Amino acid sequence: MNVLSVAAFLADTLGQFSTTTALFEQAVALDPLNLASLESLGRIYTKTGRYEEAIQTFNRMLELNPEYPNGHIALGRTYLLMGDPEQSLIETNKNSTAGSYRLRMAKIHFTLGNKAQSQAIIEELLDDFAQQYPGPMASLYAWRGENDLAFEWFEIAFKAGDSRLNNFLGNEWLRGLESDPRYPVLREKWACEKPGRRCRKLMIQTNSTHNHRG
């Protein structure tokens, strides 16, 4: 990984997204054939709502390597976030072997209005995925608008030390939580539990029961 990319990832972790974008754009300008840099640039475009630029970047990545494993996953994510679940479904199904495939399909089917199908996938995830990946489960519930379950699974993720929480700031799937009064507590808790920081224990209050099945 080059120096620009290291600096960009650090800025991303700190929530400095304009700096992140500028650094990844520099990295791509210096090495336009670097697929990892293209993927990272596309992801920050997606995170900051620059969806058309993200799609162009991911398509460029796939032109260079049609078999690039994260290409269709990234496109599917972007299309879903920009409000095109039909195209998201098409792209996501092009890589059905990805570990996150079922999680993504649960989000897509919910957005398409196939709530029963989305819930059926969640039941599968709760049996063999959720305890190992509580952070992604929280994001799934947040996308579905089930805030109590989202916060409950975030509490599980914090206790488990889920490394995916490093990508919490600016996470696109959590936008529905921003108006919830528990969200600032969640952000503070995330900041407190970053490596090298100590602060008081924060608990996220939920109104749901401890039965995690949605």
C-alpha cells in the first residue's frame, strides 16, 4: 500500500472524507491501473453520495479486470444506495459467492418490498452469521428501519470487538439512525472504544427485548 493510500485510510477513519477523496484521487492519477486504488476511490465516492462518479470508477475497474472480486459487489451497493434496487439485484447476483451476499440480498429484497423474503434471509443469518458479524447485522436492521434491533446489535458488536466498527463514521447504511436520540451516544461510544482511548462506559438504551430475532 502506498503512502497516499495509508493517509487516505487514516483520514477516512477520522471522518475527514474530503481529504480522503482528494488523496485517493491523487493515488489514482499517479497509478490509474491500480485496482485497489480505484476501488477505494469508488467507495469514498459512494460514501459521500457521488454515486455517478462511483459507478464510473467501478466500471473502469471492471474494464481493467472483469473478474475483480469486489467490482459487482461495489456496484450493487452503490445502486442500492442511489435508489435503484433492481439494478443492485442484477449486480449483486453476479457475485453470489461473496461472504456478504445474503446480507446484501436481505437489504435489496427489503427495499424492493419483498419483506417476507428479506426476513427469511435474516432468519438464516441469525443461525450461522450474526454472532460472528454483529456489526453488519446492526447495519442491516438500520437499513430496514428497525432501530431498536440495530442498536441492540451494535451493543453486541462493541462487546465482541467487531473490527468492522472502524468503518462506522459515514456508514451509508446508518443514515436512518441519525434522527434517533441514541445515535450521538453510539458515535461517542465508537470514539471511546477506538484503540488508545479510555472513557466512561456508555450503554445504548433499547426498548426491544433480548430476543434478537427480527
